[in-house]
Amino acid sequence: MQMNTHYQDLKESYLFTDIAKRIRAFQEKHPDRDIIRMGIGDVTLPLPASCVSAMQEAAAEQGTQTGFHGYGPEQGYAFLREALAERYAKKGVTLQPNEIFISDGAKSDLGNLLDLFGKENTVVVPDPVYPVYVDTNIMAGRKIVYCNATKENGFLPLPDESCRGDLYYLCSPNNPTGAVYTKEGLKAWVDFALENDGVILFDAAYGSFITDSDLPASIYEIEGAEKCAIEVCSFSKMAGFTGTRCGWTVVPEALCRQGMSLNRMWLRRQTTKFNGVSYVVQKGAAAAFTPEGEKEMQANLAYYRENAVLLAELLKKKNIFFTGGAHSPYLWFKAPAGLSGWELFDRLLEEAGVVGTPGEGFGENGSGFFRLTAFSTHEKTAEAVKRLDALTWFHG
Ligand code: PLP
């Protein structure tokens, strides 16, 4: 018996267990103190009403002889792929529905896509990073090269000789930093990947938070990206589907390596290992693009954006360096007074009852930084801002 011993190379992630432990200890010591949780990366508003009715109708259809749907197409129903292609077209991006694959969310595809690539490839990930990119590659034993995201480059690293590889992960708007690449920034990566025969895995899970049409919400807004990039996206943060599960991945027809079409390979992979997302859920997801659904979805996004603005205003007022807060639900800031992220975590909990996420949880360059999220209520966000504002040492 040969086990995949690369699993032994994975570092245990204690981040959220550690956070929960510290909160529990605090609550035991101070049962009357009210805690405001600004650490979660999960949405809190309910699903758009149009998505709910569409799923109710689809579930009822499944109970009728004429409306029943058994196995669906592994790649996803045409109604949803066509709706997505239309949505891209509005941004000037032309995609054929057969270049779009419906998934049960971005996380699964980020891991599954690695089936297409040899184990000898070198993977380039930014530091700090969404840990899934790192762990999925450690599991396969791939070499990982880190590309430094720092205060100096605004947490938006550009390619250079130190970060040459085969597979490049980019996430914009970024988790955890909230930083968003401009078209010029993304173009530098696309050109670099094309010159080096590399492939970019572009995570656009937060693209719907972008409000400035000059900022790219899809990598295919960059010329040449269809020859070097796969885009992974999700209804999770866009339409509140974190618990309902639906996403999509774009693998362009033009993307070929070693004479192999990655679109054909992905289709083959999906038809072999995946049986599609449920009809009910795909109907719910498609309803987010109806005029009513779009209005409801945009209202939810606007609600979170307003929270982000409140937090950004506080950090500006306190003269604290930060990224994100605009075009993103995340705010990533330098811990005041030379504190580490964990020290800041303890002080904010103790003195303000506010919980965030220490930057150390996302990589070495996260050290001394802290992440707050806008996925809370207006009331709780305003209260957190008030409490942080009152801390005399909380400034840049
Ligand atoms: N990509 C990033 C950058 C994320 O932050 C998350 C979730 O937090 C995901 C992907 C996973 O999204 P999904 O819910 O679609 O699996």
C-alpha cells in the first residue's frame, strides 16, 4: 500500500480553531460582553427572493411527471451557461457557452483543475494567499514559489524573475487583502504567462464587488488571456450562495498546451468525475440574472459595500495603511503600534469586543496585518467602528 504521503507535508491550519478558542476563553471570562464578529468570510444576508422562488418552482417541477429532471449535463444546463455568456458579453468579453462549466463552487474547481496539470510543474502563488491554492498543490507534491505581496507594492505583486513558474494563481479582488489589479497589472501577468508558456488560474470569486468599469472583473478583459488563463468564479459572494453551492469555470477553446486543448481535457475530466450541479440550484442561480434577481442581488452587494465604506473611513481617519474596502468586502490593514496580527487580535477582543482575522493566517507577508470583513449588519459594523474609534492607541 502506497499512501499519498504529501498529506504529511500539509501544515495544520489552526487559524480558525485558534480564533474560536480565544473567543471562547474571552466569553467565559466576560459573559456579559457583546462580541462583534468581523472575521468571517461568509455572507450574512439571505438569498435574493427571485433565487428562492426559482428554486421552489424547480423543486415542485421535480415532483411532476412532465417536469422531472434526472441526470443533467455534466457541464451544466445550457440556460445557465448561456445566461453567463450574455453577462460576459455585457463586459465586452465574448465566450461560447461551451467554454463555461457550471460547478458546485469555486473551491472544488480550484482543486479539481489541478487534474489537468503534471505534478512536476512549479506553482506560483502570492503571499499572503487564500490557503486553498497552497494546500491543493502540497497534496500533489508540487513545488511552490511565493510571490511577495507587500505594503510597498500595494499587495499587488507584478511578475519578475523571482516568480517564474508554470501555473500562476491570481485573485482579484483579493482575499485576504481586498486589493484589485488594474488592467495594466493583469496585462503584465498575461504577457508574462504567454512568454513563459504558463497558465494563469484566475480566481474572480469577488469580481461582483467591483463598481469601477475601468477595473477588470474578468481576466478575459485583457487581450491574450484566452490563450493563457482559466477563470474560476462563484455565486457564493455575488448572490449569497455559500450554503446553496454554485459556481462556474471558464476554460477557453483557445487555451492549448503541448498540443492538448484544456477545454477538451476539462470536459473529459468533468464528464468522468462529476455529475453536475442540481437542476434546482442551477435554476436558482440563473434567477439571479433576471431583472428582478439582478436588482435584489445588487441591493445585497450594495449593503456590504456600505459596511466596507464605514470601515475604510475609520482607517483613513486613523491614518492606518490599508488595502481593500473599495470593490471588495475585505479590508486589510497594518496593525498599529508595531503589534503582530495575533497581538492586535487579542487587544481588539479584550478592549473593543471586535473579532477580525490576523494576517499571519494567510502567509509570512501577512505578519503584522489584520483582515476585517464587510459581511456584517450595518448596525454591528457601525458599533464596531465606534468602539475602534474610541481606542486611543488605534492609529497609524
Ligand atoms: N476563492 C476565494 C478567494 C475565496 O475567498 C473563496 C471563499 O471564501 C472561494 C474561492 C470559495 O468559494 P466557493 O464558495 O464558491 O467555493
